[in-house]
Amino acid sequence: MRKKYRRKGIGKSVSYQVFNLHKGKWEVFQKEINKPAQLFWNKIINKYANGNFTERFESEKLIQNFTS
């Protein structure tokens, strides 16, 4: 996302809409070297899933699993 749009809640809003539109089991991953993306998705998924998610490193990726 472009810097001028960051921290305005757009990513959170769109993520929640997609999770709600496509109910079921989710797996979201980020490259291990992309720390900003990891922080973003950890925060979004943690809030969305009320802390009910798993996280693991595999093949140079950080992977989150949860159910929407």
C-alpha cells in the first residue's frame, strides 16, 4: 500500500470484508524478510480472530492460520 494511505484503517477494513465474505479456514503468509507485512497481518488476524489463530515459520514464510 502506498505510504500516504497507511494507518488510515483501509487495509483492516478491506481485510475484514474479505474474511467475512469468504467464511472458512484461512492461511495467510508473508515472506520472512518482510517484517512490516508480518506486523500488519499479525495485528489484523489477532484482532479479527480474537487471538484464536496459529502462526508458524515454514519455507522462509511466516504463516497464520485461522477460521473466519
